[in-house]
Amino acid sequence: MAKRYTWLSFLIILPAALILGCAELGKVDQGRVVEFDSAKGIVTLIQDKRAEPGNPDYNTLPPHVYRIPEDPYEMGPEPKAGRRMKLDTKAKVITIFDPKTQAFQEILYTLIDQREGVPMTSPLVARKEFPLIDKEKKTITIYSSRQRVLVTFTVPEEFMALPREAWEAGDEVRVYYKEEGKALRLMNITQTDIFKK
């Protein structure tokens, strides 16, 4: 119960900090996790400069790095990292974050199949772990729950060697901090249902 109140107070303080910009209330950052080192307690994210529900814009560089809260009650579920920043089904382009160059890379893909309006409860995606990578057929299947789209495609040969996390979308987190690089609170927006009783 105490933990739930902590998250509720976090959500109440957050808008005030954003609107008033009070230094004593600290600052808020939000973005998609591209790296999480549980042993070192370090999370790296690409900032969502829009911070609009359902309409993110992950294109801010360099990545923001934070030490996770010292108090475990100030942090929700550990975030899953992934490098996929954007899936543009119209242009048939996937934008990923390259940790070696610390830059974004756009990959043009060839569409094999696309299903739109696919809910998370659909038999097409339920209880399946994406991305699905078929090295024999040289295809990759991605499901975006936000876009409700299931896409299967091929990419140029050199990109098939990329690790699985290159095609995954990391969890989105919200960070509250006063000191640069040191999170006082960290909320996993993707995995936390704040309205669940």
C-alpha cells in the first residue's frame, strides 16, 4: 500500500514540477531505455522530447544516463532495454540507436506482411516474444503494441547480424531528479499500471 502511495504522489508532483519549474521540486525526464545495467544501477535513455501519450518522439542525443534511486521503493519494475526508436510503416523505415556510434541509424526494409489494428490480446501476438527472427528465411517480425501493428520484413544482409535488442523497443521510463545523473524516483511507464487495485 505504501508503495502505491509513493507512485501516486510521484504523479501528483510531476505535473506541478513541469508547470511551475520549481527548482526545489527537481526536474523530470522521460524516454525510452536503450541500456540498463542492473549490477551497476545505471539506466540509459533516449529522451522523448514531446512527452505526449501515444505520440512519442525519441530523437534527442546524446542519451541521458542516470543512477537508479538508492531507495528500492522509489523505483518500479526494472526496465527492459531496446534500441528501436521508431517504426515508420508508411516509409518502411526502422530507426534504431547504435551504441557504438552513439547515433541513430535508419534502416529501409522490404515488407513481407503487415497487419494493422492488432490488439495485444490477439492470437497473432498473445504469449509471443517479439521480435521473431527467422535466419533461414531472413525475416524479422515486429509487433508494436502502441501502433497496434504486426509487421514482417526483410532487411539488407548486413543488418541481419544485428543483435535481437536492435529490433526491440525498450520500456519507457519517467525520472525525477534534482542532481544531474542521479534519479530520486524512476517509474517504468510501460510496465506499471498505476490504476490497478
